[in-house]
Amino acid sequence: MTQKERSSLWYALPLVFSIVGAITAYYILKKDDPTKAKNSLWIGVCLLAFYLAYYLVFSVMLEMFEFS
């Protein structure tokens, strides 16, 4: 199987749509450029982890300091 080099703009999909964009980019790129597909998936997973940590930290902070 020949490997086709895809554009680096595919990394924008997981950057904008997080895990949904990462999964989409993975399934589109997995046959043509498997390295870029895996990297896109990792970007989406890392962003999802960051968003969840951000949400948890700030939701706990808001509960601790009642801003009323």
C-alpha cells in the first residue's frame, strides 16, 4: 500500500472540534497517512483531557468561593 502525504491542515479538525474532530480525521486519514491520523487522534485526546481538567478545577473553585 502506498502512503499518500496529506496536508497539515488536517490537524485543525481536532483543534477545533476536539475528540469528535480527532475521530473524524483519524478515520479519513488512517489509510493514506497513518502517522498523521494517530497524531490527530492524540491531539483530540489531549485536548479532551485538558478541557475536562479545566472544567473540574474551575467548577471546584466556583463552589469554594461563592461569588454572589
